[in-house]
Amino acid sequence: MRVILVPVADRPECAHALEAAFRLAARFDANVVGCHIRPHRESRVRMPGLHAMAALEWASAQKGKNVEKGSRDAKALFGQVAEGAGYRVAQRAGAHSRGVGIWQERVGSPDRVMPIIGPMSDLLVLSRPGLKGGKLAHMFMMESLLHGCRPLLLLPQRRMREPGRNILIGWNQSPEASRAVAAGMSLLQRANSVTIAVAGQESSPGPKASHLAKYLSHHGIEAEVKTSRGKDPARELEVAYRDTGADLLLMGAYSRHRLREQIFGGVTEHMLNRTKLPVLIYHSAS
């Protein structure tokens, strides 16, 4: 892991996400890229097609705000947190640069910018939107998850210690879960403890938790398997998280179709919108 990306606005939850990102960066000798996204003054008429609704929501949410001041305040916040973490701020990283903070500003809306900057990072870090409101924060979260093309570390809206020392893997035999494990391997290899949580019977055609434990052993990771009844997988994952003393839940996103989860509920929707646990979550369109 060499590049950690944090979308930045001058808000307390962004400060918490930045602090966590810089702590992780120090652990991995990585760079932190802070990116502030500024609205285009004509975004409502120049972003037609599939992105029109997102562009309208973005422009509406920015209405009445001082764009220049927002940019200055976001940059000042990034510099303040970087300095507190012992990082110098640069415009770009050199070929051998390590341990620097890099400031960027982009013009557009999250649905247009995140598919560009997300894939050019190794990890995205955001604070979870509040349980009530937070339209802009929710927009950034979903665009980062669905189109960032990288694992998303979703944190509570509060200051917390560096997550990833004790990791709980939410395992359901799905391709999404296996991709999440691969995406989070660098964190798993540095964890003090790893537990695989299984809710219900392992009756799908994919690999079982025991197979995953054997796979992890090839990477020098000893993992314990913890099972539950499977009556309410999301709640049972929360219980396993508390019982194992975990500080991070690792899971794949949308093993079922996203629309079905939104209508009927599912583990992904619960972990995105109804809990405060720190989650490393990965979605792959393939």
C-alpha cells in the first residue's frame, strides 16, 4: 500500500478520516492524497445522460456556498492534520517519495471525479455519513464504493485509534468476499489477530471458511473461525465484532443485487447505513 486517498471538506468527520489515514500511512510508509472536489458553475447543463441526476443533486447541495472559501478551508485542514502527523505537504510525489501529503483539487461532481482519482490509489478513506441527513457525505460514500475501484475504509464520525490491529472477516463464500480479502491482504498481514465470521450454514458452492483459513496461512496469517446461526447475519456480525475485540470489519459489498438489498435489506446496506463499526468494504463490478 503506497497511496491512501481521502476526499476532503472542512468538516470534523473529514478531520477524523484524515487522522486515521495518516496513521495508516505511517504504518505502511505510504503517501496520503487529499482531494477537494469543487463544483463546476455549469455542471447542471454540461453533465447530461446517466450522470444528470447526480450532477443536479451535487449542484443543488452546493447552492449558496462560497466555493473559494470551501477550497481554502479544506486545504488548510489537510495541511493542519498533515503537519500534526509529521508529514510535509507537496504538489506531487517523486519516484522515490515516501511519507508525504499530496494536495489536489478537482472540478466536477463526485460521480465524475471518483472514477478518475479512485483507481489511482490503493485505499480510500471516508467517514460514514450521519444516520440522519448527510446527503453530500452519502453521495461521496456511494461513488467511492461503486466507482472508486479500490477498497473503501469507512470510519465512524469520531476520532478513533488506527483500525486494523484486530480484523474480523465477514465471510459468505461469495466472489465479493474473496475479492475483499485479496484487497485487504496488506492489512491482514499486519494484524495482530484475524477472525473469520460465518453466519449460518455454508451451503453455497464457494469456498468455506476452513478453505479461507488455509489460504490465509499461505500468507503467514493464522485465522480463527467463528460461526453463528445465520438468522440475522448483519446483527450476528456486530456481535462477533464485539466478542472478538475487533477494531475493523472486512467484507465484500453487495453479494446480492444492489437494488434487491436496497428494497429488502441486506448486510451491505446495514453496514453502510445502520451501524457505526469501522468497515473495510470492497465492491467489484466484475
